[in-house]
Amino acid sequence: MISSRFLVPVLVLIAACGEAPTTTLSPPPGDFEQFQQVIFTTDTPATVHVTVDGSDPRQEGGPRLSGPSPFSVTLDRTSIVSFYAEGAAAEPVRSVLYRKVPVAPVTTVAPAVGSFNGTLAVTLTADKPATVFATLDGADPRVEGPSRLSGPSPLVVTLEATTTVRYYAASGSVDEPVQSATWVRVGGASGTIAGTVRVAAPYAGRPLLLEHDDAVVTLQESAIAGDVPFLIEGAGTGRHRVRAVVDLDGNGAAGGADAGSEQLTVDLDLSEPMRASAEKLVLHLGVSERADRCAFGGVAQVAAAASGQSLGVSMIDPVAVLSSLAGGGSANAALALLQGGDQVALRTGVTDYPWSIADLEPRSLVPLASITSLTLAGLNLHLQSQAAATCAAGQSKALDWSFGGAALTGRLSVPLAAGPVAVLAARRTGGLSPGAILSKESLITSVQLAPATDTARLEADWRLGGLQPSTRYQLRVFTGQQTALTDALAWALPVAASADGVLATEETAASGERALAEPLVVP
């Protein structure tokens, strides 16, 4: 049995011979950016003593911090941390360095670099609170300028074309190095067809329609001269047709009297990004497609338009017309030249008809406007011409026309042997200047004749409309089933020497309709 007088010294000796605790630090010594919490953990129960100014932690009071394990301190500056733990025994004092240094932010981009259709929103996100700076034009984002974008992270920029984005994030006193990333735009948004309609000046102020396959939509209530953008959405894989139309008759549908552009065909494949859209299409409405060509356009005023009539405006080569009629050439060949160009169907009650002819080769051309209609008797033709004009490459020239509202009427009588159809021609008096090839104004109307009371003759009423008020016109009658029309054209234009007809007279058109007192009688 141990005597009690030896108990206390033995216990003290055992305690004095115990093992000292071991302290670990989390995180281990190193660098931090703003604040750093350091946790001291011992492997046996113990009290931890710490100083953060490099002083001896064994000295009680002052800067020493103490507490049972695990014990933590928070650092806000570069610090020499001295510590030891005291349990059954005291571990040696150790000192470590925690250094406060600024750490640059790191920016990530989403989506990842690659290709896109349409527009793309790119998000720039820093890994810590920071201000993000970016440019989309290749400029240095570190330099202030009109193209630099900035904002707190995350910053969103929108790309509309192939773009290299240069960017960096700034936090505190340290900046991230400038980064760059490129996204490639391969086309418009999937399923879209986009472009512009180039509208000639005569069509300004008219409703503009867009035909897409079997659908027709109003593109603009009032077209403007110049480029009008369009966008078709929701187009699927396959072939699509696109065409622009000026709604001249105001019925909201394409066709009839309307003027249209060329029709473009577009093939889409939504499974392939580079073929999932079409853009930068250009539709031409009265505007030349080629820069080395020219155009003419304007408005034709028709005072007495009627349904069934057609207005044609042509820019013709006078030599070609001469060749088609010289020596008794084909009337059909001449009419093909006269009625080329822009064709518009006339409507009762409508007086103004815009027209345009584009993609002309720059040279001297004679402007010619014609109003035609067909009856049982044959062709009715009203022609006007202007002085030869030349347009330069890339130029658009304005030319207007005016068809009057006056008319001459009367009765025609021809011998039975002349045949059932006669051609009445009229030409404005003084309408042919010296050296000119075409008359300023001429008319041709086919008259269907019928036996008169005197069976030895054929008679019918006739009418020449669209004349200029208070203007004198020379009239001629041509007969002969094979040559009447060609002879009438040759005299009315006139483009070649021709017969004077079988009857000649001269009359003045009044402000309205004037009936001749005496019939035109062919001997």
C-alpha cells in the first residue's frame, strides 16, 4: 500500500512526463486576398495560445489570444502568426507567415466560343465581385473610349456579327490580364429570311407588299424611295419564294395592275447552321440591279382611263423601230417594240399610274408611252413620245406623261370593196419636229364596219379618246386588210415614208367630247 504522503508528488511527476499536443493549421501558411480565418486544431485536448504580431505567445496578456482547441483567429493583413498549445505538456512555439496579397479575378464566358445564328448574348462573369470591361471592335478595353462597355459582373454583351470580344475584370487594386474570345456569325436566326426592298421614287407613298411562298403580307403602309427592310420568320426547311409588290390597285393582294420585283428563290436547311437562314437579299422595284445600268421612271396621268386598257411605257431604240417598219415591215414586230417595258392595267376612275424601267444600258433612247386595248375590230393604240434622253450608269431619271380627257367622235363611211375593217389614225398637228423620228402623240383605232342602208357602202361610228384639249389633230383613214395597220403605224409615228391614207382631214379636240358634224367619207 502506497502512503498518502507520496501520492501528490507521484501524480505531479506523471503529469510532468506527459506528451505535448501537436497543433495543425487550416489553411496552411500562404497568401490570401482580403480576410483569412486560421483554425488551430490539436491532436489532444489543449489550450492554444496565439499572437499575430510576431510576439512571444508564452507571455500572458498583451496581444496573446488563447482558447481551447479548436481555436481560430481571423487575419486582415500580412501577419507573423506565433503559436503553441499547452496540454499535458507544452509544445514548442512555432511561427508562420500569412501574407495578404491582391488576387486578380478570373472571368469566364458563356456560351463558349463557337458559331451562332442571328444575334448572340454573351455573359462575362468574374469569379469574385468585380467590374468587367469589354470591347467588341478590337480596341483595348483598358483604355476609355466610346466603344468600351463596362458594368458589374456579370456583364452581358450582344453580338450581331462575327466578333472578337476583348475583356478583363478589375477588383480592388489588381486587374485580370486582358482576354479575348471570338464568336463567328454564320447567318441570321434559324428559320429567317431577311433583306431589303429597293423602291424607285415613282412608287413612294404606295402600299408595299411582300410575297412569301403563298402568303402576302403588308410590308409597309406607305413605301418610301430607297431601301425598305423586311424579315420573314418561321420559315422551315425547303425552298422558299420571295417577291416585293407595289399595291397599285389598293386591294391588298398581289397581281393585276401591281408592279413587282424579281422573284428570288431561297433554300433553307434548319439542321445546318450555315443554311438555316438567308439574309442580305435585295429585291428591286423599279431600281437597276447592276451599277453599270440606268433607269427611268415617273407617273403617267390618264384622265379617262377605262378597264380593259393597258398602259405601257418603253425606252426604245428608234433605229430598231425604223427597221421593223421600213419597207412595209411587220406591224406585230413594231408593236412588240412599242409595247415593251413597264406594263400597267388601267382601271376606271384611277388617273395616276406610276411606272419604272430599270437595268437599261446607258445610251440615247426615245421614251414612248402607249395605251392599248383590243376590240372585235382589232387594235386600239394611243402613243406619246418625248425627246430622246440619255441616262448615265447608276442614274435614275424622272419622266412623266399626261393623256388628256378630250375626245373626237364621228361616223365613217367606206366603199364596200374596202373590206369590213378600216384603221383610223390621228397625229397631233405640229407634233413632229424637224429631224425627229417619232410623233409627240398619235392614235390608231380599228373600226368594225357594217353595211349601210346604201348596200354599196360600209359604215360605223368611231371614237378617238384621251386627246389633249384645244389641240389640233390630223386624221387619216387606212383600208386594206393586209396593210392598213402597218401603213397607219408608219404614218402616225412616223418612222418611214408611207402612204397618206385614203382620206385626210384635220380637227380640233375640245375640252370634252366633240362630235364631227360631217361623217368621214372615203370615196
